Amino acid sequence: MGGTMQADERGREGISEEFGNRAVDQVEAEEQSDIAESFDIEAVPSFIILRGHTLLDRIAGADAPALTQSVAKHATTPAYSPLSKTNNAPAKAPSVFPSELRENEKESTEELNARLRKLMNQSKVVLFMKGSPEVPRCGFSRKISALLKDQNVDFTHFDILTDESVRQGLKVLNDWPTFPQLIVNGELVGGLDIVQEMVDNGEFAELIA
């Protein structure tokens, strides 16, 4: 289930050829998290042996001999002691992913701008960045977070990578094409270079006083 190993494709084809009418499917664990969680997948690749809804065996890791042995055992032995059994259908993959939810809501420009204004005014100093101050996702976001901390500035942040509408909307609303964007008192101050310059000449301390 998921993962990659050099002989995965040949391994699955070999099992299908050797043991005849056996369904061999691949699931990407990261993309189908519901399925991975339902089978308690802790490592990739992992192989799950099922008969109907009955779990017969599991092999963690790229252990081709163990996989072949397990399939041979359960393909030829009618009597078995299942590890678990359920009458429930396997978990279905979500039809709409979280990142698509807001797009499907068809948020109008007015609604988006109102939401952006609310985000920009959630505190005196708001940083729209990639990632978080603890785990920044780009060098500029990391540097401006460190700069604000060095200046002992209390600020909230918003990860623009979690909401594409916010990411694109701020570019238009603030007429500023890049991130991070620092907001003070609901108004755009600028990005890293401008904030750094204001810190150096003393203007930033006056702005947030």
C-alpha cells in the first residue's frame, strides 16, 4: 500500500500471473489517508492481504519473499484464522479535498475581500507567510519571522499555502505580488526588504508603538 520499491510493479504483475485470478491494487497512502488509517498503515510500502472484507495478513516493508509466501498460503489454504473481520465496506476516498471546498463554495469577490479584511485585522500585527514561524516554508518567511521575534513583536500569522483564495486575493487587494506580507493596523507595510529597512532606520518601532 503506497510507497515505492524498485520491483513493486514487477512484483504485483508476478503475483497476478502466478496465482491467477487475484486482484492486486495499489493505494497511495498519502493521497488516500482514510484508507491508510483504516488499515493502521505505519510504514510504506505495506501489503494487505484480504479475502472479501476479511484481513488475512499484512507485510510491512519491501519484503518480496514474505509477500509471495503469504499470498501462496492464503491462495491455496481454504481454512484460515483471520486477523480481523468486518461487514463494513472499505472506506471511500473523499470526493472533495479540503483545498477544494472553498472553491466549490464559489466565494464572490466581495465576500473574499471581506474575509481578507477580517484576517488582516485579527490583531495589530499580522504576517501572511508560507508556513508558520515555527516551520517556515520559504527563506523569506523564515527571515521575516526571525526579524519580528528579534524586535519582540507580538504577531499572528496566516499560512497562505493553506488557502489559495487568500493567497491570490491578497495579491490583488494589497497590490503586492509576493509573500510574505506584513500587515500593521489592517494596512500593508510590505515584505521582508521594506520591513528590514524600516527596522534599520527606526521607522518600524514607531509604527508598532
